[in-house]
Amino acid sequence: MINEELERARAELKKIGADWALLSSGENVTYVSHFEVPVDYGAVAHLSYVPSMALLGVSDSASFLLVNNFLTNSARAHSTFDEVLDYDLVQLFAPYEKTSPKDNFTQLLRGALKKAWQGNGKARLAIEEKSLPAIAVRLLADEFPNVELVDCGPALTAARLVKTEREIKLLRFTAEVVNAGQEELIGQCQQAGKNEYEMWAAITQAMHVKADRPLYVSGELVTGERCREIAPGGPRNRAAKLGDLARMDISPRVNGYWGDCTNTLLVGGVEPTEKQRLYGAAAQEAFYAAAEMLRPGRRARDAFEVASAAFAKHGLEIGHYAGHQIGVTANEAPWLVPYDGTPIQVGMVFSIETGSYEGLDGQTGWRVEKSVIVHESGPEIFPDFDLGF
């Protein structure tokens, strides 16, 4: 099976002169290996000694996925790497033998590194400075003194900048899972009186049914005056009233790839107030203006500038950035902000996120967000749930 993401990573790592790379962030290990590294929470996250790692050759074609033994079967089933190497954690099942995850991992990493370059000679090893565990750094310093470390963060960012056809297919599916949730929100807002917890339960159920598998879901659902803030958190134990705003910003992770969409709606099918209409119209106009800027040859900051101008035309200020790319993380480079001059390229996938908020002294705020694929012919907006009123 061809792993285009791995080859893109190797091409960028070659530019920085790396012989091998040891990746340690969940997003980059997922990107190069096709194994969906679990989101770090729950019992296994606590028991794991280190995160899952990927050791890969740059000119050498070898690749090794390093995981704890709770993840072995899943990793072997889904990874495209040559070998999956595992280490034992605390024994929770018979025969309950005492073991040391620290020693087990150290032995595993030592063996993988020796296998990589036969334990001799100089090598330039690309690492992720922000996530490589100290135990790995110490092992490299003590036992592999001829290894030179170089940060690979920028190289992996460059590799992930333009999405492959496989990634776009995965992002489309995740967006359809989001779509199921947003469509359920529209239905939940038809009548007043529903508790936010009740609404959230129905929304996440709809997303699980669409995905037909367990999901990791983050985000928030807020109703009423809390919509005047950017991120007040929610849901809460509150019943939505007639004429309330209801805003949901939701991000599921499916097959290692994220969705991220927001909608703001009116509860009960009533007409919006003058102020609600103002904020809603401005947010939607800013969204479509930003989308139009996502064309080859433009720059990320261009989308922010036109979104900001759209709000200003209505006498409002843009409340935050105008969006971001999306992929193996829910929020990745480039960002639609005034200082980001990254050129827009065919194959980029953004979530445009435009909003404005009155703040604690007001009552109203409005945000909308959908994804956009950059094509040679222009932007493709997806999924297809209806925005606002």
C-alpha cells in the first residue's frame, strides 16, 4: 500500500538533512503511519509511560511504530509501517506479574535505534522538540553520542500543508459526521424548552450513528445570553427559551481526522430581533467573503482582511481569527490572521470561522463555520447544513 503522507514527510525531512526521524506527537504519528493514535485520556493514557512513536528512515525505507501493548493489535491492523514494536505496561490481567513500563520502553527504544542504524556511525535524527519525552533524550545522549538531534516541527508542518486525496476523503467523511450533528441541532431548535444536556445528547447520538463507531467529540453548545461570549463553555443545565440564540461549535475525530463546524440558530422558529439579524447577517457575509479569498495565489491573511471588512461594514468588529486549516489536528497552520502570509495552494482544507460578540455587557453574538477545499477553480464549501436563519 502506498503511503503518500509518509513519502511527503520523508521529502521534507530530507531537506533538513535528516537520516532518520523519531516522531512523538499523536498527530504526526497518525499522519505518517495511518494508525489512529488514541486521544490521550482515560485509563490507558494514565498507564502509558510514553506516547506512541514513529521511527522512520528518510533515505532508508525502514519504518517502526512503537506502542504500548494495549495498542498492539489495533496498530498492526491499521498501520502501513514495516514493523509494530510494543512494550508491556502494568499487568492488569493474569498472571499479574510485576513489570516496569519505564524499563520496558527503554529496552524497546534502544533496540529500535540500534536496528535503525546498526548502532554505529554518525546519524542526524529529526525529533519533535515539543513532545519527545526526556527519557528518550537521555537515552540518545548516553548511548548514542554520534547522533545529532534536529527539530523536525517545521518539516512536518510543511508536509501536512497540502492534503492528499486520501486525507480529503477522510475529511469529507468526518464533515458528514459533523453535518449529522448540525442537522440534529436544527431539529432540536424548532421548539423551545429543551434542556441543553438533552440537546447535546441527541446531537452526539446522531453523530455516532452516522460514523457507526466510537467517536472523540469536543466542542460546546450554548443558548441564550451566553452566546454574547466567544467561549463560555457548555452545555449547561438550562432550558432554551423562545427567541434564544443557540450556538454549537463541534469537532469530532474520525479515523484520525477532525471536523470543525459552527452554527448559530434561533430557538422556536421566531423572527430574529434587529440586533440578532445584524450579527447573523454580518457573520455569514464575512464567511462567504473569506471563502472567496481561498484561491491559489492568495494568502492566508487575505481571507482575514475581507472577513474583518465585512463585519466593519455592519459596524461590528471581528471577534477572532477567520479560520484555520484542519487535518490530523482540529486547528492547524496556516491560520487566517493578519500576520500569516502563507500562500494558498490547491489541496488545502480550511475551516472558516467568522464571529462577532457583544461581550458581557450585551446579549448577542453570532458565529458560523464550515470547511473549504481549495481547488484550481475556486473554493468548495462543505458540509451542506443550512447556516443561521
